[in-house]
Amino acid sequence: MKSIRILAAAALALGAAGSIQLLQPPALGQNLGGDNTLFSVDVDLVVLNIAVTDRRGHYITDLKPQDFRVLEDGIEQQLATFGAGNAAPVQVSSLGTRQVDRPDDEQPAPGEPEESLPVGDAFAGANVFILFDTSNFMYRSFVYAEDAIADFIRGLDQADSVALYGFSRNLTRHAGLTDDRLDAIKGLRRSVAGDETALYNSLLLTLRDAAKVSGRKVVIVFSNGPDTASTVGPDDVGAIAEDEGIPIYVISTKELNKDPISSNAFRRITARTGGRAYFAKTWQRQSEAFVNIREELASSYTLTYYPQPNPNRSWRNIEVSLVGGDNVQRYRIRTRNGYRPKL
């Protein structure tokens, strides 16, 4: 049994970005043919980034695994890992009960809670991909935007990593994913103003990069829009982010908010991925948006689970709720609403 648990923990660490081979114990009553027989199955680890706030918008940061209930197409799911803020996630089994191998004389007494089982420091913090619009729509605010992004990078939690991309017609990777803040800011300062805006093309490429990375990841877009040169649409890009479990945050201006097509597209892709869209009236408010996002990264929860058997091969609806006490009425949850399983 100990070898099974070790292999399962290793599978968790390797599979956070997609499909893996998970070694699981056989069902009760199954003829094993030996104590060491293992059966391999293909499963996808579903990752949920969850923000919980009270009615005033203040983040709730003291929740535990057993406080959450996750339904997929109405089927209750068992959590695999649970992470709070930028701390390393812990491995759990069913709704907050972890699996631990220990001698019988060291087992906890009935009703005594188990200790947390860390999954690993490699999953601590967030992988933050910043996508900076350097098109001709940004001429007036280019320098101010650089300064705000630099301040945001400096203020990230020590456990976070950051990548800095710029775009106009084409995407430029100024700094790959790194925990070196100075390197990321140097990449930012290499940005130059461009011409047309291919936001959704660039966002698609950024999501592809983010999907290759294990652990928690988010994409933050700074753009005045509108998109004038992309060959893919916002809803197609939003669907990819939704399926990959990557929240998108967009910081824009009140000028774009006057454009119903672009502003509604920003609202759709952020809402469906569990992120947020900000339309700031002043430059100071744009800086405040970065502060709000940074706070959310440090205050949100990351839940993962392996889906229970489900014949549905198309869209699967996800419902996350809080259980116990008055939490259901007092707190609000923001996360993605579902995904399409990889076939």
C-alpha cells in the first residue's frame, strides 16, 4: 500500500498540467494475482483556482479542504490537492482527509484531524504570465504602463514566477518564466512600441506556453485594445483558457469600455475563466488594479481532483460551494464554470 501512495503522489506532481498515467489501487474484491499488481488508467487532473470573498469584496483566507464541495455534472468529486494562497498545496483524499502511511500505534484517535501532507515546493506560488500591449493604441500610456507593470512584478510573492511578453501585430517573449524579478523587469524595459493589435493571437500563444507549466498559473493582459489584426476570436481563446484552467485578468481603460464589442469580449473571457476585467478611469486606478490582482493571487485557493466516472465527453459543468455554518450565505465564490475533457 505504501508503494501505491508514493506512486500516486508522484503522479500528482507530474500531472498538474494535463493527462498522465495515474497508478491507482484496484477495486475491493478484485483478483490481484499478487500484492504488487498495479493498474494504469488515463485521467486528467482538473485544476480550479477559486477566489472567496465576503459581501464587501474582502478575501476569505482561512478556509480548509473540508469547507469546499465540488460537483461535476452533479457528481460529487474527491479532492486530490488543496492549496491556500502561495503556500505549497497539500495532498488530500476525500474532502480533506489525506492518505498517510504510518504504523498502527501512531494512527490518530477517532475524530482527531490528520496533519497536512505537503505535495512539494515546486507547486508553491503562481506562474504569472504578463501580456503587455505595445501597439499604437498604447502610445499615450506606454511609459506609465511599463512603470505599473514593473511595480507589480516587484510586489509579487517570493514564491511566484513571472514571464513578460509584449505584443502588437506579433508576440515577443521578452522574459521567460523566472523567479528573478530583475530579469523580468529588464525584459519589460526592452519593449518597444509597435503598430496593429493582434491581442487574441498573442493571448493564444501565451496560453500555449502557460499550459506547458505545472502548478498554478494565470495570465494578466494589459491592453487598450481593440484587436485589429488577430485571426482567432476571443471566445475561441477563452474556451482554451477555460479548458486548461488558466484564469485571465484584463486591465484596460474607460476608453475601451466605450467600445461594446471589445469590452464585452474582455468581460466574457475573464468571467468564464474565473478572472476579472478592470476598466480604469485614471492611471492611478490602473495601478490599483494590479494591486488587486496581486492580492487575489495571494488569497485564492487551488483545488484539484481526478474526475469520477462520467460518460459525458463534451462540456462538463462545475459547481463549487461552501459547506457548514453560514458560509453559503455569507461568502461568494468565483471560479470557472466547467471544461471540455481531453479526448
